[in-house]
Amino acid sequence: MYFAKFPYILYDSVGNLDFKVVTNLLRRVALRANLREDTLVFDTYTVKDGESPEILAHKLYGDSQLHWIILLINNITDRYHQWPKPYIQQQSYISDKYPTSTELNALHHYEITQTSGDTTVKIDIGKDNTDFPSATAISNVEFEEDLQDKRRLIRLLDPSYLSQFTEEFEELMEESAI
């Protein structure tokens, strides 16, 4: 369904002037920045272990084919690396990336707490804490777990806005000259 709305272009893949009509996979549509933060249109959701975009689309919209909406809203272009991994797969990934306990527990970076504005924000200052001796050391395993936790927090479109969202998507895709 997602690619069905993409425009077509003439493309000569070989350079012999034998043009073919192909789907323009380079056409992109993004959410307006101010819309992304609208709490009336979107809910924050924590992805449960093993939930895929298809499962969530089926639960929320009654159609697993609408998984692309969840990916688009969350600016996920690579679902294999930007979507949270199931626990078993994450553990396997960490074991492959950090095969020894020394590597697993080694320093990934130091963090300090932001002192103005949102003081829950942590700032990565790199591997040298000379200027910030009280910085918190973050191990490789802590870094990987935090990254997964961040990926689990996604935005979901309220189902009552589904038809409006898909109609606007189609209109934007049709506006493309390229």
C-alpha cells in the first residue's frame, strides 16, 4: 500500500536511452515538525518485547498493511536497526558486538546532566572526563540498553485521524514533479 502511492518516472538504468516506467523510490514525505509534537493527534507508546510495526498497525488500525504510518511518524527508515529488537535478538547482538565481559563492561562514554532547561537530559561528553571529573561513566552494556529503551518510545497516530493522514499523504505524493 505504501509504495502504491509513489509517483512514476521514466528511468534509463543502463544509459542506452531505453527508458522504463519505474516507481520513484526517492520521493519522500515527512511530518511537519509542529505536527509531530501534537498530543491530540499522537500518543506516546512503549513498544513491548516482540511487537513489530505490523502488529501495532493491526492492533491500532485493524490493518497490518498500515505499518508504514508508524514507521513514517517515527522517522524510521531502517526498521532492522531503528526499531527495538526483541530481547533475545538484542542479547545476541550485544554478545556478538562485545564478546568478552571486559568489552561488555568497558567504558563507552561519560555523561553529565544538563544544568539548564530540562535537567533530566544527559549529555554525552565522550571518553575523556578531565573537564568534568564528576561525570557518570556509561559502559557499553548500559549504552546499548539505553539505546533500546529510547527506541521503544514511539509515537502513534490516533486512529480517528487515520483517513485524514492517509489522504494528505496521497496528496503530497501526487504533488511531486520528480
